[in-house]
Amino acid sequence: MEHPELVVVRTFVNRIEAELAQSALEAGDIDSTIVDDDAGGTQPPLWLGGVKLLVRENDAERANEILNAPNP
């Protein structure tokens, strides 16, 4: 069975912003994953590339629509 490719839909400055966006995607029935490089928050100086929010490639267009929608 082939696994769908994950793509980055947004990069955030911190994990809290990424988790808020992830919640919006969950409300839209889109699974997502957060990836950061700061050793789980224990080594903030390791963070160089931001906190990435990833979705399946076939969900990327809908995820962008959700993330680009104006806040109510």
C-alpha cells in the first residue's frame, strides 16, 4: 500500500501558532502533523527552520483554503 506524501502548508514562528492552525484543520476534518527542530522545546536555540505544519498532499489545497479564511 502506498503512503500519501506529506507537504508543508505553513511554517510558524512557534508551536502555539502551529497548534492553533492544526486545530482549524482538525475542525475541517484534515489530519495534520507538526514538526519542529527544537528537541521538544528543551533546546530552543536548535530552532532554525520554524515549526512546520504538514498535511497529506491531496489535502493541501483544502488546508490552504481553511488557513487563508478570515477569522470570524
